[in-house]
Amino acid sequence: MTDFSHIVQFFFSGLTSGSMYALIAVSLVIVYKVSLLICFAQGEFFVIGALAMVTLVSKGLPMPLAFVLSILISTVLGALVQRMLIKPIQNAGIGNLIVMTIAISLTLRGAALLVWGKESHILKPFSSGAPIPVLGATLQPQVLWIISITIVVLIMIWIFFEKTKLGIAMRACAENRLGASLMGISTDKAALLAWAWGSGIGALAGMAVAPLLFMQYGSGVMPMVKGFIAVSIGGLSSIVGSVVAGLLLGTVEAYTIGLISSKFSDTIVFSLLMVVLIFKPSGLFGKG
Amino acid sequence: MMLKAEAISASYGRVKVLKDIDMSVESGEIVCLVGANGAGKSTLLKVISGIVPAGSGKFLFEGQDITNKKPDFIVKAGLSHVPEGRQIFADLTVRQNLILGSYVHNLPKQEMAKLFDSVFELFPVLKSRLMQKAGTMSGGEQQMLAIGRGLMSQPKLLLLDEPSLGLAPLVVETILKVIQNLRSTGISILLVEQNVNAALQISDRAYVIETGAIVTEGKARELMENDEIKKSYLGM
């Protein structure tokens, strides 16, 4: 039988993958809100952020500097992708744009294969220290990092989109393009910023979990799928919804793996998605 | 001269919607554009504010060429466009809507507070709705917000597109009064309005547009006496 310490342990692993899904989901929502487009390349920014940090640390850079630089690299990459590949075809129709993001995803994955090879890389934890015993379970210090990073990012996003003029302007672009243009808000600039932010947050998710996973060029695929499921469950344009759904998804997955079998975890996650989509097609927190 | 349009033309694809428009708004004037649906009034406003490109011709705003400049340049120059259908940000609060009205200016807090106050003076109801989502307000309140938002950029010329459309008569009266008040504070106004009778009563001059071209122009009072106008637009 499973005892209580196992239940706690599953909760920790649920929280870990849940935070990761939540961050990816948030990065998807930010791009979606401004561009009305799901960026299927988000999983690659997840990988590139993590692997860039692995490389920078292996070159002897201190952790904090490697951390900041990796975010910067991914942010700039996201901005470049938007300017060079998305903006030129922005009026081509949503189908073409989605295919373009899939093409970008495959291209970036190929580029990651060239740069980092097929092998898996592991990043050392952000801080050293022994696992912390909690109620008979053990908590890796890195999990605390993941949770703190998630909380800090969410607070920053909330402040940005609620309190700063630029953030409010970006929401206005998403809601009413004509209205925003008449205020002198550049919808081009808003889309660029959304991609930069989104890529940075996607990368951050990858960097935070890299010490717990073996990261290689193709590691972004499943997190991207799970992040997308979280967005669909939570509601496409709801940041709160995608965070709740991401955490829910991670927890359900962890308990399924722990209490039933890892073979069933994807089945249960996809069933959950289907149930939500049937009864509330716009997602739990979506409108309309 | 506040605004001068010289031989402005514009097209949607192959369809010419504006043909050789010559018009002007003097400083301190209320000028009204009269015409049937689809005559090109809204398009003319959109071309002025840089949303729809002009195919040919020239706009001078206080002597400065603003033809086909980006909307942010035009707003910064002192021209604000309150569009048809209001186009407020329904999901943002009233306060956030107003803040975006002065997006192009980076104003210190005190100046923002002053601007807010001047908007509340015109539309006191907005003050009590500050933290409410704009989409939850009545149509009249949303129109007030749209005008208030337009004023937050401190315009010298305000373009108003159908400000009374779909509103209750009492609200229409309030809005018309506000337009007259604005003129007395020195803001010039270019007005597009379905309610031609009311519009002509508060306007100094008017242009009549038919299928993209100006067919008649003159003092508002004289146009009200014009038989043709009476028959076509005033229902007399």
C-alpha cells in the first residue's frame, strides 16, 4: 500500500511538472493574446534556453550570469523569429501562420541538434544542498527554485499587464486593433514584445527544470504538448486559467504515475482535456 | 487653418472610395460631414488619422504635412479620432482605457491627474466607474468613455464619428452639449453624424459627401435651408 509520505512525494513531483507546464502555458497565452496565434515553437525555446545555460555554465560562467544570458539569448531569438518569419506573412491567414510556427519549431529543433548533438545534457542545480525531508518525503532544493521562479514570473507578468502602460497597451492591441492603432499604439511593436516575452518565459521554464531532467534537442516536444493542453483546459487567453490548468495537469499526472501506472498518465491527461472541451469548449476560464 | 485636405483620394482595393476631396477645418470650428451610409465619411476620417492610406493628395495639419504618417505621429501632432462603434477596450477598466488615451505622451503623474480631472468634469459618471470594466457599462457611458479617451491625448482637433449612434435622446443631448463645450475650450471638431439635423444645429460649416466626392459645402445654417438637403437628409 501507498503510505502518506508517497502522497507527499507525488505532490512535489506534480508541483514540479505543473510549474513547468504553467510557465509554458503562460508563454503561449502571451503570444496568443497579442497575435491570436499559438506558437508551436515554444517547446524549442524551452530546450534552447536550457541547453544555452548548460553550455555557458560549462564554459565557466557563474550560474547567475549564465542564467541571465540564456534568457536574453532566447528573448532575442524569439524577437528575431517574429520579425523575420512571422511578420512578413502576418496577413496570410491563420492556417499559414500556424504552419509557419510548426516549421520554425522543426527548424529550431534541427539547429539545436547541430549545436548540442544527440546526447543528453544535465545542468547542475542552481544551489547545492541536500534534499530536504518533508513529512517523510524528500524535496529537492531545485524544486524550491522552480516554484519560486514560477511565482516571481507570474507576479511580474501580472504587474506588467495590469499596471504598466506598455502592458496595458499590449492587451489593448489584442482586444481591439483599430482602437489601439487610433491611440497611436503600434500593433507591430506589441507583437514583437509578446514574442520576446513568450520566448523568454518558455526558456526560463526549460532552464528551471533542466537540473532535474536530461535535456536534449528534442526534449521540448512533450512539455509543449502539455503546455498547449493546459492552455486549452484553462482558456486560450486566460493567464490565470492556464496557470491553474498547468498545475492541475502536473498534479493529475504525478498521482496517476504514482498510484496507477506511468502507462496511463497521458491517457488520463488527454481524457481530462476531452471532458473539458466537451462541456466547456472555451476552457475553464475562457469566455464565450 | 487647423486641417486642410487637398485633392485626397483613397481606395479599398480597386474600389475608389474617396475622389479628390478638398476640405478644411478652421481653428475653433465645428465642421460636419453629411452623407448617406457608405458615402465615404468614415473613410475620410480614417485616412486623416492614418488608419487607411491616402492614394493621392495631401493633408496639412497646422501647416505640417501629415499625409500617410503613422497614427502615433498624427496623435502626437494633436489630432484625435473617436471612431465609429466607439472601439473602447471592453476588457480593460475605465481607468486603463483613459490611460491609453494618452499613450503617445509620456506624462508625469500630476499632469495625468489633471487630464483625468478635465475628463471627469465633462463626464462625471466616468469617475464613479473608474475601476469597472469598460464593457460592462451602458452604451451612453461607453460613448462618453470613447470621447474621454480621445481627449486624453490633448488634441487640438477631434474627429468624432457617429457619436450619437444608438443612444437614448437624453444621452445624445449630453454628448452634443459636450461637443459645444469642447469647442469653447478651443478644440476644433470634425463631426460625422447620422442625426443631420442636430449636427447642423451645432456646426459652423458642413460638407455634403456623395459616393466619395464632396457635392455641396457651406455654412451649416444655410445648408439647413437648402431644399435639396432638406429633402435628402432632413426628411422634410
